[in-house]
Amino acid sequence: MNWTEAVQYCRTRNSILVSSPTQTDHEWNHWTRKQWRISPWIHVIGCFKETQIDPSQTVNNTLTSLSVVTCQQECSTAHYTFFGLKNTSCVCLSDPFSVTEAIDPRLCNTSCSTSEILNDCGGPGTYSVYEAGDLISFDEYDLNATCMALKCSKTTWTFVYLQSSTLTVNCQCRRPGTELIDTVYSNWNWKDCYKNCKIEGQYLHGDYDMLDPVSACQGIQAGNVYTWVGIARQNFISFSSDLSYSLQRQCETCRQSNCSLTSCSECDTCRQSNCSLTSCSDRYHAVCKQSLLKTTKPKSSSSLAPTSHTSNVASSVSSNQFHNDNQKLEEILLTLGGTIIALTTTIVLLVFFARRRKRENTNGSSTSCSQAVQSVTREKLNNGYDCIMLNTVTKKFENYSRDEQHYDSLGE
């Protein structure tokens, strides 16, 4: 099964995937919760005072570690676009923020993790504010790109996606809403550009609409070259099984104590030194945390036996099992449908025969009455009465009621 199927398998058993390979003697390849993900494009908005943030319009979270991406994930999951950090305090913001209201960026002097591209986590009495943008742009083809630049010329206005560690382009520092003059530098990577703009008391400006590069190019002095903008994204490791506002790139698989990151839908399978990318459906299994599993013991055909020195139970289900379950469901539905059809047919037949019998009984009663009249007529004839048709007698009695005339059958 692939990673998503493994997560679902454990979830149906009220459990989650293990976070690390705790079964050192486990011979089967299996998934863990560890994933390599990439954040959406994050826009740098600026540094703001605590008093500029309305407490009634925020949701507060306390982070276990300083991280812009972790705060972004918390707030995006809660459906907030803007978010801010002050040390380990993460606030999800309802109100939009504008860079024109930002204060001196040097007042947000608390660094997050140096391993991350975005590295400002507020300061004493200040918040670093960001905006979560798109996961991926419609014209984007390189998921390894982590920084964004603008190309502005007389004929071209477009955002481009680059890797800051390998490219050096122009850098333009700005402070909209102030009288500070923009500063332009040449041949810097994204991190150096961001850092030097901050030293100047300015921003690597990121408050742009990515669908409107023409407006973004207004004020850019670089000409027909690339110029960095304050929009970037971060690769990060996650152990969450829930869907989050980020792109999943690779997932961890383990065999015994050997683990590696691989495709979450396809896997590298190796025989001796020969490796190839193939489907994981029949090769990778789910290992669920035993402490969270339901009390019902899985069938041996779909489980890997737990060992005596581990707190986890391994449960494996291949795609064949899902196929068999579907076949069983189809058989049950067909049987149920056949039973309903047979029952309906029986009811229709019973109603039909009941109505037919009723009609036969009614016809039988009418025939008996006719036979009785005929019997009386024959009896009168045998007693010497003249032969008069029964229908004539009936008509004469009808005429009598209308014309007040009486016909005596014995006198004719």
C-alpha cells in the first residue's frame, strides 16, 4: 500500500503510524509518519508593534520551537492567511496587514532557525508578520525553487522561481510608506539580500499579488534582469498524519533500523545492487502504534506479528485485500438485490391470483341465480302454464310501473 493508504488503515483502527522504526527485527518494509514537505509561498509583510495587533482578532498558539513554517501550518489549518511570531508565540491574524504600516525591521531581532530561509521571529514587544500565499503557481514547474524574483522590462513582466543557494541576482531594498530611498545591490543570493536590506532598515519587499506582475514591477529599478522579492518557501520535516496546507514530497520507509525517504506513492525497490522505482502496493506495509489500536485483534493474513520487546504492532494490508473486500461487497449487494426482486415478484403474483379468484366467485354467484330462475320457469311450465319468455315478463312489469297497465300471464 502507499503512504496515504497506510495512514487510513491505522486510522480505521483508531491508531496512527509509528514515528520511528522501533521494531529492529521487523523484516518488512513499512511506512512511518515522517514526511518531507514544502510550504506554500510565504510573503514577508514586516515588523509590527504588539499594540498594532488586535487581541480580539487573533488565535494564539505556543510553539515548541521557533519556526515560521510551523506557525504558518498552524494558522493555515485554522483557515487564517496572515500570521505573526514573537519568539515562540504564534498568532493567527484575521485583519490584513500592509507593509506601509510596518516599523523598522531591526526591531524584530529574534532569529528563528538558521536552517530556514525565513528567519525573523519578532522581538521585544514586536511581531514578524507574514502572509501565506499559493501552494504552487500555475506556471511553476520546479518544486526545488525556494525563492522568488521579478523580471521587469519593456516587454516582459513576470515572477520567476529560483534557488537562492545557487543564483545571485539583483537586490532592491524598499520601505514603502516612508521617505527612505530604495537601495539596489548586484549579485546577491536571496538570504544575503534579505539580511542586508534589514541592516539598512528596509525590507526585501514581499507584499505583492503574484497574479499581477505588472503592478509588482512598478518602482523596480533593475531593468531587464532578475530582482529578488520577499517571497520564499521552506522545505521541512513533518510527523503529522493530517492533511496540511503544504505539499508532500517524500515519505519515510523503514526496514529493521534502516530508513530512507522515498516517493509517497511509488517506492525504490532493490535487489542486491539493482534498484528501480515501482509501485509500493504489495511491498510496503502499515505499522500502527499498539497503545492506540482497538481491542479487536487483526486477522493473521493482514497483520505482522508483534515481538515481545516492542510497544508497536505491525499490520500489513496489500492492495489484494482491498480488491477482495470490494468483491465481497459486490456479492452481498447482488444477493440482496436478487432477494428483493424475488420477493416483489411473489407479492405481485399473489395479488393477481387473489383478484382472479374473486372474479370467479362473483361470476359463479350470477350463474346460480340464473339457474334458479330457469328452474322456476321450468316448474311452472310443467304445471300447465303457458310458455312465456322470462324477459317478456320482466319487461311487462317494467311497463306496468310506468303505464299503470297490468298483464296477467295466466290470463293470456
